[in-house]
Amino acid sequence: MPNISVIIPAYNSEKTIKVTIESVLRQTFVDFELIIINDGSQDSTLDIISQFKDSRIKVFSFNNSGGNVSRNRGLNYAIGEFISFLDADDIWTADKLEIQLKALQENPQAVVAYSWTDYINENGEFVVSGTHININGNVYENLLLTNFLENGSNPLIRREALIELGGFDKYLSAAQDWDMWLRLACKFDFVCIPSVQILYRISANSVSSNLVRQEKACLQVLERAYQIRPLALKDNWNISLANLYKYLTCKALQKPFNRQNTLIAAKFLWNYILNDSSRLQRINFSLKLLLKIVIVLFLPTSLNRIINQHRNRSQEAENRPENKSGYSGAFTVSS
């Protein structure tokens, strides 16, 4: 019987599923089963999966029902003592399962082991670092303030806890991973592996790119979570909202830029400012976001193209061997 069950929900994932599966098969811990739930894919996802000849891979196909249902279906098939979910476009480092399992074995009071995340683009290139927060034990209050696990491809979880909680909420349209981590944190301890082990792929077509739907679902998750401990955590509500709208504003301003998302970003920024009690200390951050919104909305396309061409020429010059300085950096909006 395998010790760990890895569950990948896959829907029209032909562009990324091969690399994702390879990152599982390269794990230094080998006693696992890989359950792939084909969620009604219409492309060549199944053909690509069939190219892998590994007895640990098990594939089950269903009509399209969404990620929540697919994760729960995988959980029903899983026989491992520990469970880890992996989205079909994300990647793990080779030591992910081994080190997370070791952390749970050394901390028997903990039910969830989580690691740090960095973000990559559609080409697999590094974009930005995640939050890299190190919190252990009772993490419920911290997890209410922000989803520092960041995604559904992160933790390793004791299977019995997931079964006890009834799996993922199939009625949530987004933020189902944050909801699950909160429900786990309400009852169980977490342990952190302070190392980047999850590479989360940013894609314009990802579920999380539907910002209005994500806002609605996140508010549902927060409202439900605060109802569980309303008195002890009442002072944190505005902080949770401020952090949520800060995240949504930055997400709405990610490339590729478009007018609709930029208008949504303006709304999110306003909600962030309203709920941020330390807004005066963060005025520079808010102004940076506002400036970016104005530029995207009002800067003429031709001028924007000229600026990008000039930036590209400058970068080419910097990358010539004679100009190499050993330093590389990227502009990011930060508080």
C-alpha cells in the first residue's frame, strides 16, 4: 500500500500536464500512487498521460464537473495515509514529498505540512517569490488574515483529517483551497518547511484569473470562517479584507493588461484603502498601484509600445557579455 496519494485534477491540460507529472515522478520519495482525475478534457491531455508507463499512475475519467469535485473524487480513490493535491499546471521540486512527510512524522501532533511557493509564467520562467511565511502549530488566526499556503498544490495532509471534514466544498466557485486549509487549521496543527518546493504557474486562462468570481468566493470563505470564532477574532476582520483586496488589486494588474481588469483593480484598490487601518503608512504602496492603473487606462497604446521597445533595447544592452555585472532584478510593486 502506498504511503502517499498524489491527486491531480486535469482539464484540457495538454500544454502543462507532461511537466507536472514529471515533477511527481522525479520525487526522491517513491512510495506513492499518482491519481489523475481527467475532468472531461477535450484536448490531447489523455494521450499525453498515456505516454507515461509507470504502474503508480492511475487515471479516472469523468464528465467535466470542476476542480472541487475532481479533488474529492481523487480522495475517494486514494489509499495512502497522506494526501497531496497538485494542479495540472504546477510543478514540485524533487524533495517536496520527502521533506513534508518527514516533517509530519517528526511532528505527530500536526496534520498539515506546507512549504513555500514561487511563481512562474506560462514558459516556466520565474516571475516573483511568494509570501514565504513560517508559522507552526495553531495557524488559524494567521490563515484568516491571508492564505499564506497560497495555492492548492502546496500541503501534504493526513488523509483521515480530509475524510473527517468531508473533502472540498463543491459549491464554492473559487478559493476552495483556502476554505479547506481554514477548516483544517480550525481543528489541527500545521508545520512549515521553510523552503520553496512549489512552483505555481500564472496563466491568463487559469481559474483564479476570474477576479469577480474570486472576490465573491473569498468573501464567502471569510464570512464563514469568522462565524466559527466571532468573538476572539472580531478585530481582525478589516485586516483580512484589506489583505484580500490588496492581493486582488495586484492580481488584476498582472500582465496581460486589459481595460476591464484595470477598472476592476481600481475598485479593489478602493476597498483596500477603506479597510486598511494603516493606510497612511502605506500611502506610497497605494499610490504606486493607482499610478499603474492610470497608466494602463490612459497611456496611448503607441506610447506604451515605444516605452516597451526602449526597455527591451536597454535590457539587450545590459545582457551583452561586456555589460554583465552579476546582478539581476525586477521591478515589483511592494509595500
